[in-house]
Amino acid sequence: MNYFVIGDVHGCYYTFVAMLTNHWDKENEILIQLGDLIDRGNHSPKMVQFARQLREDLPDQVYFLKGNHEFEMIDHFTNQPNHNWLRQCGEETLRQYKAEGRDCMSDVNWMKQLPLWFEKDHLFLSHAGISAETETPYDEEDSYGVLWNRSPLKNIQKLQIIGHTPCEEPKYDEHSHSWNIDTGAAYSGYLTGVKINSNGEVIEFIRENTDHRDK
């Protein structure tokens, strides 16, 4: 099987659905999304509902990773009010949940069990990547960990694909052999997907312009 990896969605439900409808080869590709399903765009509840159903229907073929925005929403509901999340985009996300009449805690509990990474022989996927600056990359509160890192990535002898830091177009770093595919779908940009073969080689990049309903 090949892999179809999709970057940060940020509530852009209609854009994500169009990406899958137009470009996902279900018979031959495992789908992995790099986290940050929620916040910023107009349809966070719809996006999570769709992701949950897709994962339930195709558990061996579809994977959603945890991003820092999922972490912040979890933190808001399970530990204490997360004022940073509320100030940046959480208040709007909560308004969307109220308008949809959707249960936040059900989605939060689903987010808690999302994996931090997806790994195969030649491929490593996470939200923000393995940094050389930390000994604990899977600590969810480590600022250099796979949820938060913005420092240069470590070469782990596998192709790394990440999101988290928006860029104008997919960006390759030769030193770490990594691609950043977060192209700011919720910021009047576009959603990026990349198809990878089983040897960790890029087949092609896919661009899906952001649907006007999502921003």
C-alpha cells in the first residue's frame, strides 16, 4: 500500500472532503492526517464528526494524528480553562459546537486516544517532527516535542513529514530529509496532500484550494 498524507485541516471540512473525493485512492492508499483538525476554520465540529466516522468505518486504512490544537482543547476540558486556546481560537470553536448542538466531551475523549506518530520502515509522520533539541519528543508538553516543535528536525534516516508551521508551499529540508506540508488551509491558502510509496519516496503533491465555506 502507498500512503496519502494530508496536512493541517483546521476546521476546513468542505476542503478536506473535496481532497478525499478528488484524490484518495481507497483501494491502494492508507490515509494519514497530521493533526490540527480543529480551530481557525468554520467547521471544526463537522470535521471531527467526519474524521471519527471515517476512522470507525476504515480502522486499518485511516489514521488521524494528534496536533497541538487537539492537545489544547483536551487540556481546556480536562484540567483547567486553557486561556491561551480560548483567546487564540477556542472561543470560536466552542461557539461552533454550541451552534451544531454537538457534545464537546465526546469529541475530547476521542481526541485523547489519537496517536502522536505513524511510522513505517522508511517513513515517520507526526504533527511537528522529531527535533534534535529534546530527549523526550513524545512528551506532549515538551516545547520541542512532536506536538509543538518549531526547531530544525533531526535526521532519523527516514522521511519525515510534518505540519504545524504554516508555509506558502510544501517545504523540503535536505539536512533532516523532511517535508512540511502545512499550507495554511484556513488562512485563504490551500490544503496539501502528498502521496508516498512504500519505500518512503514522494510520488506527487496534491493541492486542494480552500472552499469558500471554510474560511
